[in-house]
Amino acid sequence: MIEGQSRQVQWFACVRMELHPENPPPYDVQLGRLGADYGVRTDAPARETPQNTCRYFNEIGFNVCEPILNTWQAYGLNFDGSPGFSDAEHIALFGLPLTSVYEPSGPIP
């Protein structure tokens, strides 16, 4: 549960992205309010295997899939002034994924 509502979420080192299907794109994926340290979570799923249509991070063991992947790829910290963003620039803004996409079974601390 996120603020009293059931939501799909994916954690990254710096943010939590939430799916808000009631909103039209690009407002359907939003950054969550973190308020608490991720380390206190106990229901996060285990590492996963690569999925063909997702961006897999071998070093972490998690995929980033649509529609969160689209938002993750659209933004970053522009280090070199070039158009678009590299993986390093996405990671600098959002961090690496800390979970697969899942719907929490209880409140987010």
C-alpha cells in the first residue's frame, strides 16, 4: 500500500517509481515519496532473471520494464551536453533498481 492505495512500485537507489494507471502518460509513472530508508523493507522480492523486453542489470539482478523503463530512459543527469542520456546518466539520477516491479502487500514505511 502506498499512502492507502494499492500501487505497483519499483525501488531504485535514489527514488521509488510508482505506477498511477488512473493518470494519462506521462503522469502515469511518478516518483514516490521515500520518507523512510529502504533497508527496513522486508517484503522485497529476490533477484530475478533477465527478461527480453526489459533492461536487466546483472550487477544487481533486476529488470526495469515498461512503463517504468520508458520513464527511466527519458531522464538523467546530462554530464556531457549530448542529446539523450546514457545509462550512467540515468543511474546518476535514479540509481540502480533495488527490486523488481511488485505490488507491496502492506504499507510502505
